[in-house]
Amino acid sequence: MWGVIKSVLAAFFGVQKERQRRHDFEHGKPGAFILVGLLMAVVFVVVIAALAIYVAG
Amino acid sequence: MRKMLALMTGGGTLFGGASLAHANGWNMPVGVTDLSAEIYTLHMTIFWICVVIGIVVFGVMFYSLFKFRRSKGAKSAHFHENTTVEVIWTAVPLLILVGMAVPATATLQKMYDASDAELDVMITGQQWRWRYEYLGEDVAFNSNMSTPRAQITGEEERGEHYLLEVDEPLVLPINRKVRFLLTADDVIHSWWVPDFAVKQDTIPGFINENWVRINEPGIYRGQCAELCGMDHGFMPIVVHAMEEDEFDQWLVERKEAAEAEAMGVDREWEMDELMERGEQVYGSICASCHQADGGGSPPAFPGLAGNQELIDDVDWHIDVVLNGVSGTAMPAFRSNLNPVELAAVVTYSRNAWGNDTGDAVQPAEIVELLE
Amino acid sequence: MAPKLPPHHSLQHSSTTATAGGQVHDDHDHHPQPRGIMRWLLTTNHKEIGSLYLIFSLIMFFIGGIFALVVRAELFQPGLNLINPEFFNQMTTMHGLIMVFAAVMPAFTGLANWMIPLQIGAPDMALPRLNNFSFWLLPVAFTLLLSTLLMPGGGPNFGWTFYAPLSTTYAPPSTTFFILSLHIAGVSSILGAINIVATILNMRAPGMRMMDMPLFVWTWLITAFLLIAVMPVLAGVITMMLMDINFGTSFFDAAGGGDPVLFQHLFWFFGHPEVYIMILPAFGIVSAIIPTFARKRLFGYASMVYATASIAVLSFLVWAHHMFVVGLPLAATLFFMYTTMLIAVPTGVKVFNWITTLFRGSITFEVPMLFALAFVVLFTIGGFSGLMLAIAPADFQYHDTYFVVAHFHYVLVPGAVFSIMAAVYYWLPKWTGHYPSEILGKWHFWLSVIGVNLTFFPMHFSGLAGMPRRIPDYALQFADFNLVSSLGAFLFGFSQLIFVWVIIKCVRGGVKAPAKAWDGAEDLEWSVPSPAPLHTFETPPDFKPVQH
Amino acid sequence: MSGGSYYVPATSKWPVLGSLALGVMMIGAGMALVHGNGTIVMSLGLIGVLTVMALWFRDVVMESRQGLYDAQMDRSFRQGMGWFIFSEVMFFAAFFGALFYIRVFALPWLDGEGAKGVAALLWPDFSATWPLMSPPDPSVSGPREVMNPWQLPLVNTLILVASSITLTIAHEGLKESNRTACRNWLIATLALGFVFVIIQGVEYYQAVTHYGITLQAGIYGATFFMLTGFHGLHVIIGVTILAVMLVRILRGHFGGHDHFGFEASCWYWHFVDVVWIGLFLFVYVF
């Protein structure tokens, strides 16, 4: 699980080691990556929104 | 950091050319408020960041294009993918962006703080003019473009402030925080004066707030910035910023004039008086759609000259002017014009261009209808 | 009555000989094609439909271009000289609508139709009949749209963004027809996109994994996803307009409890992904051309894919940066400013990747490469002004001025349009079997580059100096900039005639191209003969992935 | 991936005829709305669209019956249908988005609450409620009364949920090649769908005549009718699709493993069901 999260984070950042990427694409389940990706996208939105609301006071 | 910003701003002035920084320039004006200057600094900072990145990136690119031409015998290398390089070129832009976001956020917070204003001005966008109301002061007027038609069609030489001049400018004091309440009667307009760095859409049915504290007296010009129909290009904004005491005096005079006109409501007006005032009102309010010769531009804007419905039915005519026609571009003028202006403009359009009904509508009649 | 089956060709029995590349040499087993116009009306072949899309978009490019030239002619000097403001507004609106929906989008779809099956080794699109339907909806939609110009009260005059209530209560009667034509175009886009997604996910040659696909395919996969997600939102919002106009609903009218700004939120929720729909395939094209002519593999294939996906995800979170001056609450402005600024990161990654690909390559400058290189430079300039626009306080000054006009034209003309031209020059040998004329192509390129920059660069200055967009006449201090812009526009417009000449000439003959027309090209399409026969990859090719 | 026999139809006249018919229909609709005289043209177009669809699907069914489609083709259809339903979801999302925006932001602002509350200056007498009984401008008359969610809407909810269950049973029957069970449960589903449409019609009648809910009754009426109306349209389409499936079952189409047409209509029906749950919650209950 942690590995999936790390890979999704790497994808968000856009940089991933070639070996890890190949490992993910050959052994990972696409469903897990998509699910974690969606969750992380929601987390991302919430974080930015929270930041904006906090700054706006 | 501060030093760097100052340097960049200095460079910006060089770039724009010091003398060009204002009206005739190539660049955003520094403007006459603290916020407009802050925005100018933000603008120049991000501009120079882009220039530096551009020089580096395009430098590498054109170096490569020059150096690694096949015609010069370049053989292609086979490297690809390098995690370190990729992390750097992702992280560095991210840091630059955070560096930009911090001052931008600070400026935004100031822009959004319209509290503690000393004067409230309601700005209403209409097709195609601005209406200014000094809230609590009983002073309100419309501001129309005053550039003559003949200049636009090129029959007359164009003046210095071609398309950027109005019959009645908005008058504001300097050194006071003025809050704007912006709305619209028909479609969305946008009130923009570059020297104040104020651009705010006026949304029909809603109110937006903005504010300004002007540092220097002067005449500042802007234009409607949101497409609002046929004459979108012809609804300029002119602000006359005065010393504070001068402004107070102006406000007193305006109030007295408004009272004087209100007094005129009760008396009987002569036909000639009504026609004269009516022509004036018609020219500034109605002519943009119904045309100066009353011909209109059908089907959107019906002609008034020889319009049988209008000639036959004075009550209908008054109702249309007062209440507008829903679902069309004809707005209600009941709260935008005073009874004298309403009576005069109805009288004028009933007697001009050969309509010759002979009806003289009195302001008192209108007052009755408005109640 | 015995059911009459539609004609079909059965592939199981075709005695074809596949070569190493997997292409098919003979198609003697296919049913006779209808001839003449019927061939084009009834076709289900991805190459023919691709050609139809491309020809259609070229025609629309000229129609939209003529509208732009009318606008530029009026703006050549101050004053109302040629047309009245009402017609001016119709011209700006139609120019935008036609260029976005009828020129750029169909051009990319046409390229997708031609090239995706060839690049993934598929015999055709996944749903060939639906493909033909998607195309033939377009002429219907845009004939209807153009006909509104002749209707009483004139055509749409409220800008391509058609903000309510200017586009509802205050719009000409033809607006209902405008909405209906946009509905048809929307159906076409959605069906086309569904087809492309199904093709890419389902029709790849055996052995081709997702991360083996050429970037043009990847970018189109993501684009198609965006299309499916946002075109229905456009359909929804124009339906609300239709109801407000014809049935007295009050979606965009505060009097009944609605909000004009709601229109803008919905429109830009569609509109922002839409602008990426017009640029992501361009990224794919450039990522194919630069490695070919630098004779070096793309520096970071995987990071290109990630960056494209990031841009797509972010595109759903930034819509209100088009609306900074409508009076958003502060928190909303901050949110959209932050997310918008973030887009610069993946976009930067792309540019860095292209440039690192050039570094230590073995570079030649054929016409497609010239267009691709101009794309990189000029698109990046558009990206810079985009970054400036993302800074919300500064945007208060830039918004709705010619600075914005300059920005999005830099992204769309030397961006999207140049990439389409690059693609045409790049793949013409594959389509026609002949190389396009190098000399004419270079004339076309240089005149276009000069024209584009003359037209759009001065707009940065006129915008910063305070010229609002969409005005038919302007104050005197903007005269010089506008003069230059108009001259540039006519230069750019007329130099496109060279493009047409090049294409016609290339279709009729020229230097014969081999299967692999460019010596640095790697993808599957270069394994079939030039010109590509009508049917390719009926037997799937044996795909050998490059080790990434 | 492919066995090398992907079916590529040669030529077809349906696409071009379909787009022409759709164009005629749209022109007719525009004429009807703008000039009030396009109903005949629109009807002709609609008939054209329906005819083309019928003939086009007939071709597809016959090709399928002939065994021209392989597993890869099946995947193309599945993905096509899946993404089509996703696009429909986004269409409804636009209307739900409008509803939420109005309720969460626009109305409170007009009433003087929140970041843009200064708008209340224009509407001094307005107070935001949901359902919105009195719109900001008194000249727009709001509804007199609103639906009680626990009467007809609840009945309709139960009906639609039940229909999803019966359809699932029918599907299970088909998977086990029990055609009779499939047929019977499919008929039950159809009946439920039909009753739903009738009840929705009754509800509309009540809404307009007794409650004063119309399209013109402010934003409540607009969102109510647009959301339930488009949903109702989808139910009618769904019922039509299921009716076609019933005919195909009766004709002995579909096998235990080979019935994507049936499965696709199940997907569609479940989608319509899920949208209704959203409607029930956010249009009627809350």
C-alpha cells in the first residue's frame, strides 16, 4: 500500500525512477493506482482549499 | 529579496521607458494608488522571472540547434531520463511559484479589504453608460460618452481623448478611502480604470465591492472591459480626482443643483423648455439605440419617428419609458432619470422628427405615476 | 422477408501476406467501394474519415480566418470604417466559435483518426460506423451555425464565451439555433472521443503496453477523456440558456433566484479543459517530431506522460481563473490562483524535455521540424504570459484586455495551429506517398512565423497600455499597435494559401516517399508503405517495444 | 490482444442519414421555438432519427447474430457504452452543480450572508429559503407549495429501486440460460418503469395545477423540472431499450455468455436509478 502511495506521489510530482516505474506497470494492479490517485487528488484539492481558506481568514 | 524586487522594477521602468509609463505607454501604468503600484511591481517581477527563464531555456535550445546540427557532423547521443535533472527542473519552478504566490496573496488580501470606507459610490452599468450614485448624499447622475458621432465616422478630426471622454465624469476625493458598490441593470459590464488597478465586473442582480484611495489629483480614464453588446466600445469611464476640500465643495454644489431640479417638478413647464431638455436627455440616453433621427435599428431597436403605437397612446409611451419592456433591451428608466428628465424626454420623442403630437407631458404627471 | 445483411468484408478469410512490419499488400478480397461522392458519404474507413475531418477543418480555418480578417480590417485604424459595431461583434464571436469548434478540434480529431490506428497497429477505429457519424454531424452543425448570420437580428454577437444574460435575455433570436448547432457539435465530439478511447484501450497491437504507446496516442487518450467529461457540461449549460430564453426559467437571472455568474462557472468548467483539449494533442505531435529530426529518443517519455496527466487533472481545478474579476470570494480567488500557478510545473517539464531531447542530437531542419521548433518557442511565450495571468492581482489589470488576446492566440495559433501544420508536413508522405515541397513549405513557414508575431506580439503592448478586447474602435494611443497587428494578420492569412498549394501539389505528385519517410522516425506508422493502403494492420503487427 | 479478425463494416448509409435527420430535427426545434412553426419539421426529423437508429441497431444485431463479432469487438462495445454513460453522468453533474451553487452560494448572498452578502442591498425584502418560495423579485411568483417527498416521490423511489432488483434477477436468469425467468422478470421491470413514468406524470400534473410549480416559478421550479425532466426522459429511453430487449429475448436472441446488448441496457437502467437516488435526496428531501 505504501508503495502504491509513493508511486502515485511520484506521478503527481512527475518524476519516478525507471526501475520502480517498470515494476509498478508490470506488477501493480491498475485499480489500486487509480483509486489511490483519485483519493490523493481529493486530498490535494482539500489541502489547497484549506490553505486558501486559512489565508483568506 | 526586497532589493531584487526594486532592481527588477527599476528595470521595468527602463523597459517601458520612463516617459512612456503612463497613457502613451507600452506597459502597465504604475498608477496613482498604493495598490496599483504594488500590482505593477508584481507584474514586473513575474515579467523578469519569465525573461530570465526564457533566456536560459531558449539559450540552451538555440545553442543545441546551432551546435548539434547534422550538417556540422553532429552524431546523436543516446542518453535519456535522469532522475536528478528531472527533480531539479520540477522543484525549482515550484519554489519560484511559491515565491511569487506569497506577495500576490498579500496584495490580494489588501484588495479585498473594502472596510472602513469614508465614501460609498454605487456604480451601475447600463447599456451603454455608467450611473454613479453617492450613497447617502442624494447625488446621482449618468455618465455618457461625449465623443461626437462625426469623429467616429471620420467626418471630423479626432480629439486627444477620442472615445475616452464623457459628459459627466465621476468625481472623487484624493486621500480618502472610497468604496465602490458595483452592479448592473441589464448585462454584465466591467468598470475599469487602469490607473487605480480597479477592474470589477458589474453583475445584474448582485453587487461587487471594490475600493480605491487615490494619491494624486488628476483625470483618469478607462473603459468598459466586458463585452456588453453593440456599444461596448463606447462606454468610457472618466474619473476626476480632486483635492479633498475641492471635492466637498463640488458635492455641496451638486446637492443644491439636485434640489433645484426637484423644485422644478411642481411647476408647469413650457413646451420649448421640455423640448430643449428632452433633446439633451434623448441624445445622451436614447440615441445610442433608437438613433438621433428616431429611426432606430429594427428589429432589436424599433424606430420612434412615425411609430404609430407611440403617437396614438401617450400612456403606453410613458409606461414603456418608466418601466421598460421585459425580455427586450429596453430598460426601466423610472429610477435612473428624475421626473423632469422623464417628462422632457417623452415630450421630445412625441414631437420631434415629424411626430408632432403636440403633447406636453408635465413632470408633475410623472411624479404621480411614480408614486 | 429474409434479413438483408449490410455489406461487409470478412477478415478471417482474406488471404493476406503480412510483412515483418505487419502491413497488408493486397486488398483484393474487399467488397467494391462505392464511387464518387457516395464513397465519402458512406465510408467507415478511418483514413478516409480522417481526411474528411482534415479537409473540413481546413475549409473552416479559412472561413474563421476571413472573419478574423474582417475584424482586423475594421481595426486597421481608429474610427468605424467598414462595418458597424453590431456586425463587428458577430464577426469576433463567429471567428472564435468556428476556430475552436470547427477548425482546431476537428483537425486534431482528423489526425487522431488517421494516425492512432496506424500508430497502435489497429485495423481501424474501434467503432467505424460511429466514427463516420461523428464526422457527418459536423457539416450539419456548422452549416446551421453559419446560417445564423443570415437570420433576422443577425448571428451570435456575444463572444465565443457567450456570457449570460447578454446571450439570453439580450441576445438576437438566432441564439436558439446557435445553441442547437452547438448541441450537434457536442454530440459529435463526445462520440468521437468515446471512439478514440475505445480504440486506444482496446485495439493496440499485441505486445504494445500503455507505456509503449507513442505520445500522440497518450495525449489523445487524455484529451478524449477530457472531452467526454466536459462536453456534456457544455451541453448542460447551453440547455439552461435555451430554457432561460424560451421557457422563462431563471438559471441566470437573479430576479428568480439564479445567478449570471453560475453561467460562467459552468461554462469555464467546460472551457478550461477545452483549451487543453486544443493543446494536449499538440504536445503529442511535437513529441513525435522533435525526436525524429534530432535523431535521438525523447528525453523523458514517462515524465511526459505524467505531465500530460497532471495537466489534465489540474485543468478541472482552475476554471475560475477566467473569472477573477467577477467578484469571487477571496478564498476562491486564492484557491484558483494557486492551482493555476501549479500548471506551470508540468508544462515546464514538457518544454524542458523537448529541449533536452535536442541537446546532443543530430538535428536537421525539415519543414515539420521548423514548425515544431517554432511551436516550442512561441508556445512557451504564450505559457509565460499565462503564468503572468495566473497572478490574480495582476490579472485584475490584464483581464479582458488585448494582453489576454495575445496570450491565448500565442497558445492557439503558433501553438495548436502550428502543431497541426507540423503534423500535416510530417505525415503527408505517409498519406500521399509524396514529400511536400520543401521550398514552398519553407516559404509557408517563414511567412507564417513573421505574420503570427507581427499580429500578436504588439497585442501584449496594446493590452498592457489599456486596450479592452472586443471593441470595434479604440482610443488613438493604440493606433500604431493595431496597424501592425492588422498588417501581420493579412500577411499570416494570405500565406496560408501557400499551405493549400503545398497540400494540393503533394497529393498530385512529388518526390516519392519510402515507407519510413524520415530517417529518425520510429513509430509503427512508418512500417506500412507510403501512401498507406486503405486497409492496414488487418493482421496485427508483431510489436517489439523499445526498451524505455 | 486480437485474434486478427476484428470486424470492420464496409460502408453504411446510417451515419450520414442519421446526422441529416438530427440536423432536420434541430432546425425544426429551432423554428418551433423561435418562429412557432417548426413542429412538423421537428417531428419529421425525430422520426428520421428514430428510424435510422432502429435500422442501424438492426444491422448491429444481425451482424452479432451472424457471429461476426469477437471478444475484442465485445470490449469495444463495453467501453463505448461505459464511456457514454460517464458522459451522461457529467451531463447530470452540470445540473446538480447548478443546484448546489444556487443553494450554497447564490441565494445566501442575495439574502445578505457570506462573502458577497452586500448583494442584499438590491433585494431588501428577500430571505433565502429552500425550497425557494418567494424569489428575490416579487414579480416572479414562486411555487405556492412544494412536493412532500414522503408521498409520490417516495413511492417512485421504491419503484425504481425495485425495478433495479427485478432487472438484476432477469440478468441472472439470462446468465443461467433460464429464458423464461429472464423474460418474466424483464416484463416486471418494464411494468415498474412504466408505472414510474405514469406516477411522474401525475406528480407533474399536481405540481403545475395544485402547487404552482412551473418552469417560470423562480429557480426552484427551474431546477426541479430540469433535473426531474431530464431524468424522466432517460427513464423513457431506458424503458424503450428494455422493451427492445424483451422483443429480442422473445425472439430467442442472447446466450448465457453472449448478451452484451442486454447487459448494456442493464447498465443504463442502473445509471438511471442512481441518478434518481441523487434527485430524491437533493431535489425532494433536503
